[in-house]
Amino acid sequence: MPPKGRIEVNEKYCKACGLCVEECPQEVIGLAANRINAKGYHPAELINAGCTGCGICAIVCPEAAIAVYREIAKVKEPGA
């Protein structure tokens, strides 16, 4: 089972450059079609399920507008 993750985009800083969209290996990030931020840009957002929390989007973001969160897999207790 692949790891699960999610991103949070700080829309205040996102300038819709699209680098995160281009570099996402899971192809789950897109630019919001129905929303614009205060600067007039369509901010990045998750558009599909399947984020693994790899962090590539956060690394390539020139504005450091993306925070990545990854679920920690629960370890089964012996005898449970």
C-alpha cells in the first residue's frame, strides 16, 4: 500500500508558476480553475487523490508556499 499524504498551499504566496504541477510524480496537483488569490493568480491545489507526501512540490516551489504532510503508518501490536 503506497504512503498517503496531502499538501496545504499558502495561497497568499502562490503565484501559479506551475512548477509543482509539472514535477508532481503522481499528477495530483493542478491550478484552481474556479478560484483566484489576492494577487490574481489561480493557486495550486490537490485535484485528485493519490498524493504520497513525497515533498517534491515543496522543494521546487520558489515561494515556499507548499507544506507537505505524510500519514504515518500504524504498526500492529504483536498479539493484537
